[in-house]
Amino acid sequence: MDSTQQAEETGPDAKAQRWVTKLAKEITAFVKERGGSADAQISYIGERGVRIVLVGEDGGWGDLVAPSHEVAQKAAQKAGVTVHETLDGDLAARIRTGPYEWERMAGIQVGGPKDR
């Protein structure tokens, strides 16, 4: 292996590709658990990167963090999910929250349940 090949396998592009592969695998597992399809929305969250919010066919949701918008976009594409520009309207209406989320939201408010 020459130095060019070695640099390609260990450089920034290789690291980004490993991220894409890892995230795509996690997105695919989410899709399987949530009825066979899902949609995504990608949002910038600061220096940490971007947040991929996933909404499954069954209304279940989850999120992942990626180091960049490009990596998140490629992972979503590789996993076969549709990416939406915003998390509102029909996509937001599909999200189903359970007791855990309601308790956590209430815990943030004054007088709500305390964190455990």
C-alpha cells in the first residue's frame, strides 16, 4: 500500500465515511423497529454538530448526533429515509410521546416531578 492509499484510509474523508456507515446502521435499525419506514429532520446544534431527529412510521421518535450536516445527509440517504427541511406540520404531528416524555417535560416546570 502506498502513502496515498494509506492517507485515504485514515484521513478526514475516511473518518467521515466511518461516521456515515455507523449512523446509517443506527438509522436502519430504528426504521426496522418502528414499522419499516421513517422520516428525518437535520438541525445544527452548535460546535457538537447536527441532530438527526427520526420519526418512525408508528410515530415513535429518536435522535442521533452527527459531526456535520454533510455526514448526516449522507447517512440518511444511505439508510433510505426522507429528510425534511423543518420539523413541523405533518412530520411533527406524527410524533407520539409516551409517559416518559410527558414526565420529563413536566419535570422541567416548577412543581413538576423531580429528575430521578
